[in-house]
Amino acid sequence: MAFHVAPLGSVAFEGLMAAHQRQVFRTALRLLGHREDAKDASQEVFLRLFTHLARIDARRPLAPWLYRVTINVCRTMNKKRRRRDTLPHEDALVHAQPRGPRPDVAAELAEERDVAERGLDTLPDKERAAVVLRDIEGLSTREVAAILGSAEVTVRSQISRARVKLKRFRDRALKGG
């Protein structure tokens, strides 16, 4: 669903926010790993949307702009978090716990998610953003390139490197090493 930006009042802005809130929060959570940080990032993204609304091209879809701002906000927060030296992804794992009838399957899925989240955390910001947008959010390579301001060939390379690194991380983690 593509939303375009037009001159908005506060009620219309709230509707726009409601329409994109899940997308922004989900992306921020995958990039940051902490639920509270993702909430903070989402608030910052929508604050920037509100303050830059007059400068956004009303003829273009809003989602790519929101992805780009979300990624930039998350990069800044990740840099600050690294300085704080906190443990990554503790809240993302709690949030992502499966609810299935079989505890053994749920435990296995939780372990896979844990490994995936920890693997994502090992990637450089650009590779992590590219693989999250392409493989998790389901955007095309062209869309990812536009959002990240990179060439498609660069994005394909980043995704390829990220997938190799994630596979190696997964193999080591599941072997107990």
C-alpha cells in the first residue's frame, strides 16, 4: 500500500502515523534489537516526518522516505549504544517468542531466532540494513538501493556478503562454537 504525502492537519497526520507505525517500529526493532530503543527510534522518525512534512514530495510514496529515516535514526542509536556498551537484542528475543502448542518446537524456533538476531548484530550497519530491508521486509533490490542511496550492484554485494556472514555465524552457533 503506497501512501503519498499531501498537506495535512493533525488528524490526517495521526492517520498517516497509524498507517506506517508498524512498519517503522518493526524495522527499528530488527535493526536495534531493543524494544524500548525501537520505540524511541519510531518516535524520532515520526518527529522528523512532522518537521519535514512541507519539504517531502507529495507525488512520491512515503514508505521509502520512512525506511531511509528509520535506518539513519537506528544507525545513530547503534553508535550511541556501542558507546554505552549494552547487551544487544534482549528485548527483541522476548518480543519474538513463538506461541505454539509444542514446547519443543517453540524452543527450537526461539533458538533459531536468537541465533538470527545475534547474527544480525554482528553485521556492519550497511549490510544489516540491506539484508533487513531485502530479506525480512521483502523489498526489491531496486527499492533497497533507493532507500540506502546506493547502486543496485552495491546492495546485491552487501546482501550477498551479509548472507555468507549470517550462514557462517549460524553454523558456528548451532555447532556450539
